[in-house]
Amino acid sequence: MKVTYIDHSGFMIELAHTILVFDYYRGEMPAFDQSKKVYVFASHTHQDHFNREILDWQGDIQWILSKDIRIKPTDKIHQVKANSSYIIDELKCETLHSTDQGVAFMIDVEGVSIYHAGDLNWWHWEGENSDGENKAAKNAFLKEMDKLKDRTFDLAFVPLDPRQEKQFSWGMLAFLKSADAKLVFPMHMWEDYAVIERFLALDEAEAYKDKIVKIEHMNQLFTIKEGENHELYI
């Protein structure tokens, strides 16, 4: 299994027979085996998560797009709504409701379980939102995290946004306390990769530090192996 960090919240996952691309909006696409089935996901319409050029990509592709992306469905373009479940070929796709726009994805394919949050995060904005708005955002996020209790993911892709200043870690920590994930890739970092080390330095992150993948640059490739006890490591 290979994971390439493309940029921002964009990742490509290569499995034995399947390619999955999440939230591409810019950057260099990695080369891959063109004989493999490709699934392209877009969690919502924001310009840092969706670029219409993905619809021009050629190959054996299925597009799985949040319903807020205005486009006519076809036999290859699937629109998905929050809190729903879909079967597309041999892939199972479940969704959560984003606390910003669109959906978060939970994917099962080839025996691999994947979580991609999109913009589902604890969006606390000190000094910008009122106390009431921040409380509502917290409650909405934790409601979605409750749905992840007792869920296990092989790979998880979770926002760690440095713009949130002191509150930057809240969403990541809440996810880690809710779900069991073998490897967690921070995203939505706006190229401020030092935020990962800031997170790992927190006392609250100590129990999870072996799960967190250290991303250092765009188009970084991670080759993932499975240990004797089914743990994953890079």
C-alpha cells in the first residue's frame, strides 16, 4: 500500500487493484498503474478541495462527489449526501455530515478501511465567532465524532489547521479519542508542516504519537507495510 500526499487535503492511495484520490485541487499527480480501477473523491465544493479538472481525467474512473458540487450524475459520477451509505462496484462508501460544507468519507475497499474528514473539524475561531457560534460548532463536531466510536480505520486523514492558533489540536485530539486509527495523516495545514511537531509536543498527544505521520513536503510518498500483529508502519 502506498500513500502520496499531493497538497493540502489531497492524497492518493494505491492498493493492489485500486487507486483512490481524495480532495485534489492542485499539484502534481503521481504516476500509477493505469490498469487499476480509480475512484476520485471530492468532499465539498470549496476551491481548496475541488477542482473541476478532475472531471476531465481519463481512464477507468468513478467520481464520488458531495451533493453540494453541482453536476449531473451519470453512471460514472455519483453524488453522495451526509449520513448515507453507498456501494459502488466493490467499494463501500459511508458519509458523515461536515461541520463546514459537504461530507466526510469512510471507505472500505480491498479489506482496507479509510477515513477522510474533508472539512469535518472542530472549527473554533477565537475572536471571530461568538461564544454561541463556537459552542454550536463544538456540539455539531462532537455529534459526528460520536458516530465513530468503536470504528477502526487503517488510514485516517484529519485536519490540523495552524490558523486556529491555540485551538489547532482540538479536532485531531477529539478524533483520536473517538476512533481507532492505525495511521493518521494530518492535512489542511496550509503548507505549515511544523504544526505536526507542535501537535506531537503536546502532553495530550503522547498516547497517539506513534500513529501520526510526519508530512514534510508536497508529493511525499509513503510506503506502508503490515506487521505480524496487523499493525501498519512506514
